[in-house]
Amino acid sequence: MIDVANAPTVTRPQIRIEGAVKSFAGRVVVDIDELVLGDSPIEGLIGPNGAGKTTLMRMIMHSAKLDRGKVTLRRGPEEDVEEVVLSDLPTHRMAGLGVVKSNQVIMDFEKLTIWDSLLLSLAAAKYEHPHRIFSEAPLFEAHAEEAREYLDFFSFADPTGFAQSAGEKKLLDIVRCLLLKPRFLLLDEPTAGLPDELTEKVMEAIRRLASEGTSVVIVEHDLNVIWSISDEVHFMAEGNIILRGPPQTIRENRTVVEKYLGEGHV
Amino acid sequence: MNLDWLDAFLLFGTFQVVMVIGLALLLHLQLGLARIANFGVVGFWAIGAYAFGVLFTKVDWSIGEPWPFLISMLFGTVVAGLAGLLVGWLIADLEIEGVLVGTLGFATVVAILVTTERGLTGGALGMGGLSFPFDIGKTKANELLWFGILFVVVGAIFYYVWRVHRSPYGRLLIAVGDNEPLARSLGKPTFQTKLWLFAIGSAGMGLLGAINGVMVHLLIPEGIGINVTLAAIVGLVLGGTARVWGAVLGVILTVGFFDIVVQSYLPLPRSWYTQAIPVLREMVFGAALIIVLLVRPFGILGDMRRDKLIRSTHRD
Ligand SMILES: Nc1ncnc2c1ncn2[C@@H]1O[C@H](COP(=O)(O)OP(=O)(O)OP(=O)(O)O)[C@@H](O)[C@H]1O
Ligand SMILES: [Mg+2]
């Protein structure tokens, strides 16, 4: 296993959320005064259903528009930090900045095969201009190896065909994210619906990514995953982060037990 | 060259078929891949024709042929492309109903402008003076050569579309049409993609409009009705929106069948030609469309088969 916490020091990107409010139909769903994500390599984000975890992630991606407030990405070496205000940018700019999110609800391209999906994810804009009608070969040449590694690692049944089961689609969603080479990866229940051995593989891939300097935030209801993989855990309830700390502390905290875990969990 | 064997009507009918195939192929990129329902095809087509005509006939050219002709062709193409950029910008983020109304409305606006801007377009009287950029003898010979040029242009469009299916650009268009939020989250600038697709498609439609204008010599408002749009859409949907060959097959079966077989070879009463035939044509098209959509919702050739394509292009 890779020892993430003691990996050589790299400057990890951070995301700072300030005074961020989001409401749907007049009901406030997320209201966060101040939150910094990315202090630790892998951070868990837990909380009851409807706490606002997915919405918070969508606010970071700016696929949900903020009512007010600001989301900032901080990256680069300590002495020369670069700040980008994500909440001023369109969603499609996030991937280019290395900010990537997987989807809780299954999202897929029905008309594209698994190979297509991977090549789409891998293709930089220069390959996709309308006049570049001969760029499939160079794209394949440059990236097929990478795609193949993931296809083998996760042992997809027939990558030239379409993703069949819900699990396969879920996995494909994660692989698409990984191929974007994220610097800040948000995972929204990545292992829900996956068989155990694949959950293990996904976790292994995430650990590897984190050890290479990517900041990971993971939402999961499977708490065994959270306790085992997170360096730090945020507990969210009613649109707010009410606690953060090492997994062990969160696990034993009264509020968390009352609001989420239920008695007898510890 | 003796061209007696060539029926003028047949030549004209075939010209129409090939021209509509060109329109349907361009529409295929928009509707079949990116799922943008462009109901304003004739608008871009007409803009190309009139922009070409205005520049070609109204300007006192001091340079010799073929430059005025070629420059005017290019002008028609570019103006149609710019119109596409503008319309695309207005509709790219709308729901399907909005796109429908927007593009349809655009074509209507073009038709109105053509009728009212008499100084430029000749209004209802029409705009003449569009002649072939060459003269190789008989009218029929000139028309045949012009048909050959159209054939090359549409052939090039076909090749482009065929290549797009096998390129990352095509994959991007399919992704945008299939699941736009997901494409966006993968870093794809979906709005911009749709905008450029609209501009390129419209430019191509404009070029075809200008080429058609030269063939018919006279641009009149009646020539830019919804029937042009319908011919392209019905043909494409019938053949299969998502398939390259769908446009070709569908248009041959509809426009080809009607404009060539029915009009040229069926012994229809002469008096039908102006009144009854256009109505009959729309009725037959509509009926064919309904039947095919009931029996084969994805058209005769069926839905896209990326699995087959991927297997054949990336054979290991
Ligand atoms: N697009 C939307 N329109 C209306 N309400 C929404 C929308 N998205 C989320 N909500 C509401 O916002 C609240 C928070 O939802 P969110 O999906 O962020 O919760 P979550 O913490 O991810 O829950 P879960 O653990 O069930 O995934 C819920 O009450 C939900 O019904
Ligand atoms: Mg959620």
C-alpha cells in the first residue's frame, strides 16, 4: 500500500470556499462561511442524505451557480501561489485547470463506445477542431497506451462496445475523470454500485493519484471506505460543514453519531 | 459534343437531387451528430444565393472573369456562414423548441427581406443576370459542366462528413448531442462547438445556394420556400439521421423519386405542374416520413454504430 501521508512533499492545490450560498426554490441547501479543501491528500466528505454534499461539489465545478460567495482554486509552489476564481468561470474550463468531478448519478454517452469515451476524455482541443479530419491516428498514437492501461486495470469486458451494466457505466465515469489527469479530484460516491473487488481497485487508483500530488475529496456512504482512505474527514449537515478532523475523531464524535451514524456504530 | 440524348428535365432533376444531398449531409452533422434541429436550412441557402447574386451583378467589376464570379461565390459562402454564427449564437443554448422556432423564424425573416429589399434583390420580380462563369457552347453543355462542378462540391462535402465520423471532432459532436453537461465536465467547450458547427454548416448551405442560383439563373422569392428545408430534412430522416449514407439514400428515395421519376416519366397532365405537383410532393414526403418513422424510428439505415466503426478503425 502506498503511504500517502508521508509521500514526498508536493504542493497540493487547494480550493477555498467563501460565503457560498446555494438555494433551490427558495430553500437554502448549502451555506458555507469558510472552507478550505485540499489540506490533506485525501479528504472524506460525509453527512446524511440531502446534507448538500453533491450540491457543494457542483458549486465548486460551477455547474450549479452560486447565489452568492466565491470559490477559489489555489495552486502552484508556496512562494508563488496562483489563484483562480472558479466561480467566475464556465464549467468547461474546470477540466483544463485540473479540477474534475465524477458523478453520483450515472452519466454516460449512450452513442459512444467505451473506447470512444476514453479517447474523448484524452483528446486535447487541438485534436478536435473542425478541420482536423485526420487527427484520429495521431490521437490514438499519443494516448492509446494510457487508455489501455486503465482498460486492463479495471478489466472492462468489451471496450469496443458500449458500457452495459450500471456498474460499468459508473466505472467508466471514474476512468474518464482519471484520464483528464486531475490535480483536484472530487469523487461523488465513486464506489456505489460497484462490486467489492472493483471498489478496491478504484481505491488503489485514487491512492496512487493522491501520492502523486493530486488533492482528492471523496463523498461516500460506505464508511469503511471513508475511514480507511481519508487523511481527514469533513462532516456536513444541513448545508454546513460542522466538523472536521482525523477519521478516528469524527467517528467517535457525539454529533456525528447522533445525526448520522446512529448509536452502536462505533 | 452531341448532347441530344440528355433530357434537360432529367439533368435539372438530378442537379436538384445532388444539391439536396449536399444540404442533407450538412444537416446530418447538425441534427444527426450534435442533435441541433436546424429548420432554417433554406434561409442560409438563400442568403448564400442572394449575397452571391448581389455582389456579382451589382458591382461594377474592373477585373476580368473568373475573379468576380469566384469572389462572389466566396462572399455568398462567408455571408451565409456569418448568418449561421449569429443564429447559432442565439439558439445554441436553447431547448429543442426554441431551436425550432428560432431557425424557422430566421428562414422567414430571410424570405421577407428578399421580398422587401427590392433595390438589392429585385423583390418579387426576381434577380437575373446570374450566368455560368464559362461558355463552352450549347446551354445543355454548360449546364452539364455546372452539374459536374456541383457533383465535385457535394462529393467533397460527403468526404468531409465521412472523415468527421472517423475523427475526434465527430466524437466531440456526438458527445455534445448525446450528453452536453457530461461533455462540458470533460472540458469540452460545448457552446463554442455548436456555434462553429452552425457557422460551418451554414456556410456550406450558402455555397450550395449560390451554385443552385447559377443553375437557375433567376432568384425569386418563391424559390426559397420551406420545401427546400423539408426536402433535406425528410430525405435525411428517412435515410437515417445518424448515418452518412442516410442523407444520400433518403434524398434519392424522396427527391429523386419525385423530381425525376414522377415528374419526368409519369404521364401527368400538363396542368398539374404548377399547382398540384408541389402539393402532391409535400404530401408524398409527409406520408413517407410518417411510415418510416413508425416502422424504423432511426430511418432506413438505422442508428449510429460506433462499436462497428471503432472495431474497423482501431483494429489491433
Ligand atoms: N437541482 C435541484 N433542484 C432542486 N432541489 C435540489 C436540486 N439538487 C439538490 N436539491 C436538493 O438539495 C438538497 C441537497 O441535495 P444534495 O444532492 O446536495 O445532497 P447530498 O448531500 O448529496 O445527498 P445524498 O447523500 O443523498 O447524495 C436536497 O434536499 C435536494 O433535494
Ligand atoms: Mg449526493
